[in-house]
Amino acid sequence: MSAGSSSISAPRKTPASSYSSTHTFKTFDEYVEVRWQISPAQAYRWISEWRIAVAISPIGEKNVNESQVRELMPIATRHGPEAAVAMYAALVQEARERRVTATLIKGAVAALPAGDGWDADAAAEAVRAYLADLDAPEPDPVKDDPDAAWKVQADRLRSSVSKTVRRRTFLDNARSHPAEAREFVTELVEELQGVLRALAEEEPQDQE
């Protein structure tokens, strides 16, 4: 089924030849099971999702998909469809240029404060805190650890030099430009020797 600009999966329709066109269904449950080959529970779930999709489709994404709506259903089930719509609206407003995906909705829902009642202001604050955590820079594990910082820097330099000089294209170009290659290697060696000289100057001198 589809709702406006939302996209909700449609059930399979039973071929007309499978039952009489004059067949009278006694209940809605029988109708969806025979006519659409789905369980009543699934039909009711789709109806609930469809209502949420209709409500949120004008707010954010032009094409609201089933996975996005499904992540809002826990709120709709506990607090009502209005709460689910308010949650989505708050997420769209605070996300700014970030795309409101099903994964983003799921994380925001998980970040909501525990409690039986629905507090729109508390939910909006939880959404802001959740998005702020996502935008926070990754912690630098070597920032305050000189030993770890040295290891990272040395490993990066060693890896970069090793990978470069072992590339076939680099060796081929070096053979094609032997003078430039020797000059480059000499410069590189001189830079490393400069490090060794600096270390030697820092070493304490033995006193006779």
C-alpha cells in the first residue's frame, strides 16, 4: 500500500480465480487472509504504519520508506501516533543537513529518556543530545600519551616509505629518471641523518 509520497510495501493479491467474486467475508481478518494472503496482525501493523507515514511525509523526506516508519512504531505504540510524529519532526528540525534515515531514527528513539509518559520537550532535548554526540570529534587516544604518539608517527612514516618505494611504478619511474631518483634518495637519507644528529646532540655527554 502507499500513502501520499510514502512507500509502504504492498501485500500480494490473491488471483481472482482462487475464490468467487461473490464471496462474502464475515470478518476483516478473513478478508486479509484470503484476499491478500497476509495475517491479520500484519494487516493491522501496515495500517498503523500507513497512518504514521501519511502524517510525517510532509515534514521531512519526500519519500518516507517503510523502514523509517517502522523505527517510529515503538513510540506510536507506547505514546500514540502524535508522539511518533512529534519525534520525527524534532529529529528533522535538529538534524539540519543530516539525512534522517531509519538508522538515525532508531538511534534517536533509543536515546529517549525512560518513563511511561510522553514529554515532547524532553524528547527534543534527547534528540539534540544524540545528534551532538554523533557530531562530536572522535577522541584521540594518543593525544596525552607521548609514547603512543611516537609509535603512531613512526609506523605511519615507515609504512608510507615502504609502500612507496616498493611500488612497481615508482621503481620503473626511478629507472627512467636515475639522476632525479638518486637526488631524491639522497635528500631523504640526509633528512633521516639530521634526525640522528639531533638525537646525538640531546644525549648527555660522558664526563671524564
